[in-house]
Amino acid sequence: VLKRYEYETQSWKMEIFGDCALVTFMIRYRGTIRDLDFDVRSRVTAFLVKHEGEWKIVHEHWSRLPKPMP
């Protein structure tokens, strides 16, 4: 079903508060699924917790950004 897919990320920000962290970044993903092209930009925020020496994602939120005016 997914014929083509690519993505790029930018504007990474990380803040660490002891064993917790907040990460934000922008992502643009595009491709073709069932002969339909898509091109989406989103802002992503993730909350992580350090557990037994490894960072684990506890929650993430994606906010789709509006398409720029032509």
C-alpha cells in the first residue's frame, strides 16, 4: 500500500530534568499511499523518562501545521 515514503526532521530541542526529558522537533514526511500523494509538516513533542539506564518515551504529541499559502 505504501509505495514511497521519506521524511526529514529539524529544529531539535532537548531539555533534561533529572530522569525526565522533554524533546521537541519539526518533521516533514511525504510519500505515496494507494496512489495518493501526501506532504505533511508537524511539530512533535515527546516526554521521556529514564528507566534502568535507558530513555523511554512515555508520551508524544503531534500537531499538524497548516500548509503555507502558494
